Amino acid sequence: MFRFYENIEAERDRIQKCIQKFGWTSDHNLDWFCDSVINEDGKPVFVEFSDGTGLLTHKYPDKWRIWSDPLCDRASAPYKISEFCDQVLADRIKEVWCDDISDGIYPELQKNKSLKLDDIYYSLYWPVLEMEEYNPALPGGHFKDIRTAKSKFYREHKVEVIKTSDLDQDKLLKVVDSWLEVMIKKEKEDVYGLKYRMGIKNNFRGFTTARAMVVDGRPVGFNAGYEVPNHSGRFTSVIGLHDYSVKDLGVALYLEDLDWVKNAGYKEFDLQGSEYGKELRVKEQYGAKIERKTDTFSIVKK
């Protein structure tokens, strides 16, 4: 049995207690979860089981989406999702999406004969960087191009890094607008800008840090992240976004993030999930190792 809690603010202490006890993925953050509805029809809902475990979910008019792994011991995760799906899948709600769920859960869910799982929509690989291995000087021939790009960027531009709270929100929202325009032109699938707008409008509540890069007097990008629950010394940056307006801006912003985490004294850096390809190889070149794999897929009633 479980209960639904739709008034997140009223139940903040309840939800935070559950995350503090059972959270472990870099998406187990209450405020980022609340910000990350796909569209304005979505509503964050906390699902609490009778044993105190839970699910972070987003409810839409015709579907539910489960946000990251269940808040429970990992062995019980498939059973929590099965129990949830068995109850919520009905005439009006025909589909439950599991977003970025640990890859061992999918085959376990297939054992529930009342559920039908679609093929895995996509999988992500999640690298973690041991910060002792990261040298901000970027020595060696394999970093030559990156060193050159960084040096040229800072030599040709006046660059400041400031707290996002020191800027008008409208300036940060313009960065998101420009980023989204580029992404749409690239015809990327599943590009959602609302969560970044929500993060800005909520003043990055729940984040340890949120920093903007100002180039030649104009905000052009920002990094934001927080500490991962139940991983002592681990940090994650869930937002690293820029407007593509300056050559090598992406390199400079990424290195700023790495340097900030290093200087802040964190031992590990969760670099968030990527599909296997160029984006993942960029992360691996700094020494990050893949720690886990996740799947995204939908579930319907048989």
C-alpha cells in the first residue's frame, strides 16, 4: 500500500527524510525533481509506501513518470515499481514511464505477467571522476588542443564567474532561450527547456552552487549542482548550459566546473548520464570511469 502526496511544500520534511535515508543517485534531489517536469501539465508527486520507502514521480493527465530509482534498498526497487504500476495503470492512465532507472530493474519487471514493457527507449552511462586524478593544468599531449582553446578563450575575452543570484533572472532565461533554439535546429529529440527555467525562477533552491559565466559583459552560460545523498564527498553538476555564442565557450564552461569542484575539495564528481558516443568520450578523457548504466522505457497494462 502507498499514499500520494501532491503538496510538496507541506510534505517537504517527510520527503527529505526519505531521500536522506534511501537516496543514492545524483537525481535524488527534491528541488531538481520538482523543477524537472517536462511540460506545464506535469505535477511532482511523492509516493510513500507503508514501510517508509518512496518514489519521486511526475503525474501528467494521461501518464505517470518515475524519476530515477525508487527510494528504497536496491534489491526492492523492481517490486516497488511493479506495485506502483499495478495500481495506477487504469482506463485513464494507460502508461508509466521509468526515466533513467538502473539497468538491472528492466529484466526484473518483465517477470510481472500483468505488465507489458516496451523496448528500452534509450540507455545512459554514468561516469564518475576521482578528483585526485584531475589536474587543472591539463598536462600531456592529449590535452594540447584543450589547453590551447582555454588559453585563447581567456586571452581574447574578459571572463567573469559570478553567482547566479547576482544576475537578473531575465538574463539567465535568455541564455536558456538561445540554447534551446540551437538544440531545436540540431533536431535533437527530447529537448526540454522548462526545467532550466524552473531552476532559475526558483533561485536554484536545493543546489549547493549556481554560477554564471559572463563573457565581455554578457552572461552566456551557467553551471549548477549539489552533493549526492549518501555518497560522502561526491558532487554532481546537473546543469551545464551555454548559448553557443562564443567559440570554445563549451570547453571553458566545462573546465570551470571541473576546477570549481576540485577547489571545493570534493573527492568525486558524478558527471551525469550520457549516451555512448562523443559526449561520453569527452567525460572519459579527464579520467572518469563508468559507474552505472540506466534505462528509460514505458510500461502498460497487459
